[in-house]
Amino acid sequence: SAVISQKPSRDICQRGTSLTIQCQVDSQVTMMFWYRQQPGQSLTLIATANQGSEATYESGFVIDKFPISRPNLTFSTLTVSNMSPEDSSIYLCSVVLGFPTKAFFGQGTRLTVV
Amino acid sequence: DAKTTQPTSMDCAEGRAANLPCNHSTISGNEYVYWYRQIHSQGPQYIIHGLKNNETNEMASLIITEDRKSSTLILPHATLRDTAVYYCILHLSGAQKLVFGQGTRLTINP
């Protein structure tokens, strides 16, 4: 299994500002995943973060809005840039381990933009 | 990944078995059926997975039909703490990213 720590757990931010969310895993993993969960909705994958290369973004998500860093095999950050109220969501970090793979998630960062 | 269909919501009495169905009529031969759940304000939690055979672990049982077009997650003795959204997801054994549907909101009533 994997233990994933996310910081901050929640934040209230002013529109137009940026927030960086940190994700720390207790084991080395090749890929880390960032999901968004809008209010009352299911999870949607934002991007896949690989160590040593640029993140791969899903359709509808762009690097300028959601820049991602992956400096080593246990850590990643997601920045939500130039925030608007529509960015109010829970952002979750995830890794997969084992074969067949199992996914593990952090507790999420609840972001409210006012 | 193939699509799954789940009821939007279900209710179950505490102490009874909760049976959550999932339809996946377009599942391919090498796709696994996975179940995760998300308790309010927490990240999703892995429950169980299976390919063809029925599976049981300390959390639940998974029943997969012979044609693999549907499955049922069984929580044998539901408690109030089992109230959550349950997601049925298909993916290949080595797949990394998950595609979440809307899931079933299960409410366990006292």
C-alpha cells in the first residue's frame, strides 16, 4: 500500500491568485496522478506527472492553468493558477502500485475561491 | 476503458447485506472489474477487484457473472460507516490512470 500526504487540506483563496498543492508519497513511484472533483461530481483526471519529464495533461486541462512539478520519485506539486470561483473543487493526488494495479489517494485539498 | 452503469443511489438497513450492481456489457477480455469507495470528504479507497472469478476479502465480496457483463459488490453486514459513493471501474491489469463514472451513493440507515 501507499500513504499519501497532501497539503494543504483546505484553503480559501481570492480570485486571481494561485495555490500550490503538495503531494508526498511514502514510496518511490514512477507516475503520480492529479484529479479534480467538482462539487457533487465524480473525479476527473487532470494530468499524469512523471519524474524528469513534463506532465501529460488530459483534454480540457492545460499547463498554463495547472502547472505541475515532479522533482523526485516521492513528491509532486499542482498549482492552480489565476483562480476563479469555477476552480472551487477538491484536488486529489494518486499513485498506483502492484499488479494488477491498485490506486491509492491522498485525502484531497478542498479549495474554495471567493 | 469500457463504460460502466450503476444506479445513482441505494439505501440499505444497518446490519443487512448491501448489494451494489454494476453493468459493463462492453467489457473486454483482459479488463478487470475494480471497486472503490469514497467516504465523504476523503479520497477514494480501494475495495476489491476481479477478472473472472468471484472474489472475497475482509471488506467485501465481488460476484462477476459468467459472461462478465455485470457484477455485484456485496457488503455482507453493512454499518453506518459504509455510507459512501461506490465506484465500479474497468481497467487493464497494468493500467495507471482511472476513469471514474458517477458511482452509486449508498446510504446505510440505522
